[in-house]
Amino acid sequence: MDKKVIAYFLAFIALGMTSAALGPTLPGLAEQTDTQLSGISFLFATRSLGYLAGSILAGRIYDRLPGHPLLMVLLLLMGVSLALVPFIGQLWLLTFLMLLAGVMESGVDVGTNTLMVWRFGEKVGPYMNSLHFFFGLGAFLSPIIIAQTMLATDGGIRLAYWALSLTVLPAVVLFLRFPSMPIRQRNTAVDDNKANTLLIVLVAAFLFLYVGAEVSYGGWIYTYATTLELSSSTAAAYLTSFFWGALTVGRLLSIPIAAKLHPKTLLGGALGGALLSMGILLTGQNSGTALWVGTIGLGLSMSVIFPTTIALAEHTLSLSGQMTSYFFVGASLGAMTVPWLIGQMFERIGPVVTMITILITLLIAVAVFGLLIWQARLHQEAKAARLSM
């Protein structure tokens, strides 16, 4: 295997660990900053705001500068931000740190996805699922590390954040050794600006909804389970890990499937599975068994959605870094908006608002997906007609 690809995988392990750390440590951060859940939930929005700003800038930068040195710097800064979290007792200062962390995370995310697409082109499907498998692996391991270190330190989160901050180093070492992928020229990524613009908007809207649902579930399931007393705090941390673990296993299992099925077929099946899992969670909201079954089912169903959406976009359009960044702008807006909305309603309405909000978000995503497939077909037909002239 290309050693550059190994570096991308290691970068995504670190990114997954970082992304999954906030949910299980949310009550600890609330205590650390003497803040209620409705206030500390603003950290989701702030980190996503930083992610949004970083996404807007990252694509343009990767279209102009070598990717590996950029990834190396961003990973190091991401590790430093994690190490600083336990030292901050003021909410405003922690909010600012999360804003910066979001910028670093988006730069790593956009850059790694872009370089992977440039490396494999239209054959990127299984490789993209492999890449996001390693994100899921990191997200699976993160709550386990947090749970174990909290048990070892009587509930403290300091050691957990310090351990997670070190996970960036293996990728940094490899990026020092290998040159970057060649930058894809702009004229190979644009053939019909109007069609491109509409497709980009639809992909970004779909990712807004999907990522909003995924981040909301991963970020709020711990608090949801403990508030309803469906599990202990330790078991809820493991439940969070099982969600990300199912996401990881699903991506691993989907690698050979993605090589055979068209991305739209894979996405349709995944969305159906996600809706079925949400039905289990809502109808069995007082059952611990339904919570575990629904969580695992949702993780498995969601596992292929993000990487397959990127593969579908590359299959339809030849992606530049800037195009990819637009998708991540949509994703970051979803990650910022939906978890924050749940946080504002959680204490007033009750924990069930978590599942209802995620279900509504996924239903809208299905409608947008239908529009996306319709427009992609029209675009391909128009492209074929131009080539035949």
C-alpha cells in the first residue's frame, strides 16, 4: 500500500479521536467551567463555527500549496489545543479554544479527503470508505480512553485530553517523510459552471443534514442515556463508543461493497437503515435494549453515508480542493446547528427531543438526496450529449 495513504489513515484516527471527545466529557467540562448543559452545549456550535471558517479557507489553500506540510502543522496545532483544554476554567476561554480547534480539524478533514480523491479519482469509493473507517476507529477508541482515564482519576478529564493530544504524532512523522500529491489543475475540475453549482449546493445541503444528525447522536447520546437513567455514566460512555464502533465496522464491511455498487445505491440503502434504527429508538425510548440495538443499527447505517457522498460527487464532478471545501462548509454548518438546537430544547422539553430532532433531520436528508440523484442524472445526460456532438 502507498505509504502516503497510511499517513492519511493515521491522520483520520487522530481526527476521529478529537471529534468524539467532546460528548463524553461534556458534563465534566460543564463542571470545570461552572456552567449548565444549555450553556456548555454552545461548545458544539463554536467548534463547528471554527470548522466552517476553516473549511471556507482550506480548499483554496490546498489548490495552491503542497498538502503534506499543511497537514503536519494543522495536526500539531490540533494536538496542542487538546492538551490545553483541562487547564481552562472559564467558558469564554474554552469557547475560543474550541473555535481554534474547529479550524484545525476542518483543515485536516478537507485536506485529507481532497488528497485522497486526487490520488484515486473515480475509483476512490472503497478507499474513501477505508479512510473514514479510520475516523470511526479513532471515534470508537476516544470514549473508551476517556472512560478508563476517568475511572483511574476519579472522574477527572485531564489525563484523557493529554492522551488524546499525542495521537497526532504518528501522522506528523510520516508527512515529514513523503512529498505531497500533485495539485489537480482547475481546468480539469470544471466543465459546466451552472450544473456544477447546483450539484455542489445539493451535496452541501445533504451533508448539512447528515452530519448534523451524526454529530448530534454521537454528542448527545451520553447525556440522553444518563438523564433517562437508561445506563450509568460509564455504560453511557461505552454506548457512545459502540455508536462510533458500529460506524467503524460498517465502513470496514462496506469497502468491498463500495467497489461493486454505485454510490447512489449504497446511499439509498444506508438512509433506509438509518430511518429504521431511529424508529427503534423512538418506539423503545424507555428500553435499554432498544437503546443499544438502535444505537448499533444507526452507526452501521450511517457508516457509509459521508464517504459515499464524496465518492458520488467525484463520480459526477471532477473535484477540486475548493469544491470539496464547499461540501465541508455544509457539513460544518450542520454540525454547528443541529446539536446546538438540541441543547437549547433538551432541558425544557426533555431528552426525547434528541431523537425527534435527529429523525426529522434524516427525513429531510432523504428528500434532498432524491433531488441530488435527479440533478446528477440530468448533468450526466447533458455531459454525454456535449461529448457526442
